[in-house]
Amino acid sequence: MKSLQIEVFLCRSDNFGVLLHCPETGETATIDAPEFDPIVKAAEKRGWKITHIFTTHHHGDHVEANLALKEKYGCEIIGPRDEAAAIPGIDRTVGDGDEFTFGNRPVRVIETPGHTAGHICYHLPEDMLLFAADTLFALGCGRLFERSAMDMWHSLQKLASLPDETIVYFGHEYTLSNARFALTVDPENARLRSRAELIEMQRKRGDFTIPTTIGLEKETNPFLRAGDPDIRRTLGMEGATNDEVFAEIRKRKDAF
């Protein structure tokens, strides 16, 4: 079975557009639909026809181009069951643990409430790919708009349980700000310091910081490291629960 092909590009100001293409079946999925023109331009550059939209959540910067893309390509829109009423043009609803086929391989749905109440991620285990949108970023996680810190912590633990080699594509280029914040709560982490220096150089060159891996995030992303003794000491929360430490990190990032 041939490997899937991936095209990454910017939409809007800082959204990542991601196209996923199977060279054997010709299927092409866009992960969310943040902006019509850049998505069409990226697809046409590669000679791909969009057959699916994998919607992760209902926010406008992720579904804005749903209807226009559906009109142009007749693509199928798949999205979270719990947010179906807010997903323009949705054809198929999916929830936690559901599985469907794309490019002759399984796509598994992981429900990750936190950023929104029904946010989902798409996991392709045979290809070691995760499309995490606004749940897990490089060195960050999504703001908590519709669910609690406890909900988001539990969602992130689902993702952290995937194999370390899993390649993660996320929804926004927030990595430089995330790195600078991460150093304020985990300053003794040598791996984080090294990564932050690399990110500074990448962004100065105009390079993207996508993708990342589950293993790298577990080493350096403070939102996955609420149990780390050094972070707890820095926060003065040695006796707190992981949920409480995570909530404090999220609160500090919101004000950063």
C-alpha cells in the first residue's frame, strides 16, 4: 500500500490547511475547511480533487469553506456528531471510537472535548498520523471555550496514550508563542530549551513548525506534563492534582 501524501499551507492568518491524498484511490481529504481559495489552490497545484472534508469542530475558522468546497467538488463532509447542527453541509456524523475507511485504511475518531464540547480528532493508526486541530498544538493546547479544564486534561491524556512515533498535524501556527510560554513554567527542561531555540530559528526563516510527534510533545509540552515535579515546583503546586496543575497552566497561558 502506497503512503499517503500530505500538503500543508496557510489559510487565513494562522490556520494550517492540510490536504491528505491517497495516490491509489485518488481520494483527497481536507482537514477542516478554513478558507476556500488557499485550499483549492493547494489541491489544483497537486492535481487532486477534494473528496472529503474531515471536520474537527464547529468554529468558523474551521468550517468557513465547507459549503463552497462541497458545491465545487461534491465532497462528503464528515464531522462530530455532538456538533452536527453547527457544521455546514455535514453528511456523516461520527463520535468517539467510530471508524471509517479512507484510502483503503481505517480512520479512527477520538473525541476530545475541551476547546469545544464535541471536538474530535482523526487518527490513522496504520500511517501513524493524528489530525488534532485545536485540541493539541505544538507545545500547547486549545483554549477552553465550552468544557472544563478537567475535560481537556482527560482529552489530552487520550492523545498522549498514542504511540510516541505518531505524527501530529495541528490547526494553528502558534508554536513560537507556545514555546516562549512553556519556558516560564518548565524552565529547567533542557529538551524544551533546545526545541525553543530551534523554533525561534524556524520562524525567523518563515518555516512552518508542523508537524510534531506525540513523543516530542510528551517531553516538552507543559500541557501534557502536569505531573512533572519540576513544573509543580515552579508553580508552587506540589500537592495538587494533575487536573488542578493543568488548569493553572491553561490559566497562565490565557494571560500570557
